[in-house]
Amino acid sequence: MNWTTSEFIWFDWAVLAIGVVAIAWAIYRAIKRDKQKMKGADSQDYLFGKGEPWYIIGAAIFAANIGSEHLVGLAGTGAKDGVGMAHWEMQGWMILILGWLFVPFYQLLNNKMGKIITMPDFLKFRYTQRTGSWLSIITLIAYVLTKVSVTAFTGGIFFEYLLGLPFWYGAIGLIVITAVFTVFGGMKGVMTLSAIQTPILIIGSFLVLFLGLHMLGDGSIAEGWSQMMAVCNAAHDGFGTTHMFHTDPADPMYPQFPGYVVFFGASIIGFWYWCTDQHIVQRVLGQTKGEDNRKVMARARRGAIAAGYFKLLPVFMFLIPGMVAFALSQKTGSGIVMDLANTHDTDGAFAMMVKHILPAGVKGIVTIGFICALIASLAAFFNSCATLFTEDFYKPMKRGKSESHYVLVGRIATVVVVLLGLAWMPIMMNMGNLYSYLQDIQSLIAPAMVAVFTLGIFSKRITPKAGEWGLIGGFLIGMLRLLTNVLTNSGKAVMEGAFWEHTTWFWQTNWLIFEIWLLVFIVIFMFVVSAFTPKPSAAQIEAITFTKEYKASIRESWNKWDVIATCGVVLLCALFYAYFW
């Protein structure tokens, strides 16, 4: 048997089949044991899960973030644009904000409201009922636009390049398998799968990186790194793709990532995603069940810190292997062929690395981890959508139903999300580069979320109507910009007519600059509205006020090792920026 073949041979298929059966059995056993402990179905256990160890929380946050947009999109953007998109991945420091600031705050709300909250719950409590309902609508729309369809699309590309499956077979197959898994597994299944796939994914990805560098350097990893840096430094007309900030207007990447604006734009999206998005926050909300505040906060915070370390890895797991793939495509005999003008080629960079770099058998093992990652990430989105619909729409309308009834409704909501994601895919496929598309969409949604959550927590002057109007207005402006992006090919097309000529500032402004100004506008707008609308009630203000006793419990929930571990995340982020500045 040829162990170095670039094909997916029978031995890889055998390893893949055995691995899938073993993982399915492990998940079944975990769910069965959990149900025995639960002694019957419970909708909150299905949707949120129970208290988990901090390392499981960290792995679940990491796995929820890692999807096929990383396996395909991040590696693809690495091959095409180098570390230009690394700002969105080097955000371990942002997850620390979730652990240190928002975990205590969400636990405070949980205590005062007497239940596990969703993000719309907070807005209903702090602002108005309508504000929370709009957040649920916005979040569900965002999941369809940026999560379900993107993950399925990139999963199809991954399976096409690695296994030779037709694109639509891979995309639809991934959605169907994940939907079945989510319906029967719930959050416990997602958490278990996350714990299984995380080490496989990390080890497999680093094997791809090191073996790729080994091939590029003719047996030397260090020489391979030097070769990669040299090839990538010569790319883009000699401006290179090995630096994170593009400050020269002549740089081909400057129009997309103008100077230092990119850091602030990425931070706005990161703040929304890591600190206020239901998909991520749900991993820590489920840890607030009937325990002492200090223990709950300590476990959830340490899970967030662990996730901060995990979050440093994707750049090395996916983006830099994409850069290695580009360098190998310039090397005779590597077997990797890539045309940078063809986004389909660059998006297949990681799959090509797995196919041509890894030995037989290892391909099968690594593919197991990648399939688990795709399913865990997509299942987490499905589960969050089911949570939002059940908790924020259905339960208030249909109170008094059985817990099994609510679980069934959540499953039906999952199916609806699947269908909507499939319907959006053909439109998304015509909107340019995958990873840029993903961040562009998020840049239109994030500013309203950031403004409403931040001012709602830190300012007692912001009125309920200001929060409501700020969220709705910011979202509608973002969707209007999305419409112009579709019509003008993200501002690239030349549009004729008086209307387009007088609105170029709206549809041609760089997406990062537009995002920042949209945030500034929403913040100012909310303060103006607050000056003319009724003040928040005493109960609403009390909800965001930490008592002395609660502050003491926060202080008792962390020790010096939590601080040291936190500083480690910040230091590693700083070192990466210093190297690739």
C-alpha cells in the first residue's frame, strides 16, 4: 500500500467509517446517561445543557466558532491575502471580556430574573418587549445569512476538493446529517461532540501545517517557513501578504483593509460576536443552574479564558496553512495547483493540503475531526436558533405546555432554519469571496448590537425607547447597505442614474469605515432619543446595578491564577501582532 499517495484510498475510508461509528456510540452513551440524570425531558436542558467543567466550556466555545468557513474560507483568504484577515481570528483577548465582564453580568440578571436568560431577555428587561423581539428576529436573520448557508456552502467545497464529492451532495448532506444530530442530540450532544473533535482538529491541523512546511523546505520546517514568508512577501505586486496593516494606498489590499481602521472594525464585530451573540453566550449561560454564584462565575470565566487560548490557534491551523498552500503551488512537483484569480481554487486550499500532504490513514483520522467540527459548529447554530424561537416567541404565546412539547417546537424551528439556509445559498454564492462576504455581513449587523448592549449596561441615562429605536434603526440601515452591496457588487459596479450618483457615499464607502461611522451614528442617535423619551424605571436601573454583596462574590470567584492565565492570552496576542505588524 502506498502510504504517501495523494488520493483518499480504501484505508482512509475504513478509518473514517470506524471513527464515525465510535463517535456516534460515545455521543449516544453521553446523551443516555444525561437523560437518566434528568429523569425526563426538560426544554432548558435540551437547549442550554447542564453545568460542565471549565475545559469543556472552553472547548465548546472554540468548537462553536470553528466551522467550515475556517476550513475553507480562512485558509482560502490566507492563500489569497495572507494575514490580512488575521484580525478577526486573533481575538482571544476579546473572549476575556466575555469571561471577566459579561459572565458576572449575565449571572446577575439570571439571579434577578429567576431563569436562564437569552440575549433578547436582557433587552426586554432593560429596554422594551419590542426590543427583545427585534433582537430575536435580527439574530435569526443573521444566522441564516452568515452561519447556516455559509457553513453548508464551504462544507460542500471542502468535500469536493478532498473526497471528490459533487458540491451540492456535500453541502446538502452536511445540513441533513447535522439537522438529524441536532434534533436528537440537543446541547448535550453538541457539547460531547465538541469535546471529542477539538483535540483531533487541533492535532490534525498542526500536522497539515508542519508537514506542509516540511515539504516546502525540502525536509526542514524552519526553511519551509522562510520559503513561505519569501513567496508571500513577493505577492501582490511586491507589497506582500505577511503584514496585518496595509498603510500604503498603492498596496492592492489597501482598498479592502485601509490602514489601522481594520483593527477597530474587527473589534466591533468581535465584541458583538464574543460577548453578546446567543450562539457563543449560550455556552456560558447553561452554567448558571442552581449553584453558588462564585462557583458558577469561576467555572464560566475559566472556560472563557481557556477559549481565549484556543482562539489563538485558528490562524496557525487554517490561515497560515493557506499561505503554505500558496507557496507550494509555486513549487514544482507539489501537486497543488492554484489560481489566485479563482476564488474556488483558493477556497480549496486546506482540502488540497490534507489531500497532498498527509499520509494514508492519517487523512481518514483528520477528516473525522473536520467532519465533527463542521457538524458541531452547524449544530450549535441550529440549537441556538431553536432556543431563540422557543424561549422568546413560542413560550410567551403558548404558556403551560409540557416540556416535551417545547422541545418538539424547538426541533421544528431547527428544520425551518435549515430550509431558509438552503434558500439563501444560491444568492450568497454570487456575492464574491467567502470570508470577505462573511465579515461584510457581520459589519452591517454588529454596530447596532454593540451600541444597544454597551449603553444598556454602562449608561443609566439611556431610555427604553432609545434602545428600541437604536436597534431597529441600525439594523434597517445595515440591511439597506446589504441591498446596495447586492445591486452594486459591493460598491465595485458603476451605477448610472441620478439616485446612484447622489448616494455614492452610502454604497461606495469602505465597509470598515462604514461600520465605524454606523456605530458612532447609532450611539449619538440613542443619546438624542433619550433626551426626549421617558427615563428607564427603577427596576430597569436596578437590573444593571451591582450590589456590594454581589461585587464581593465576584471578587471571591477569581484568584491569581485566573489573572496570570488572562495575561498569558493578552501577551500571546501582542506577540503575534508584533511579528506580523
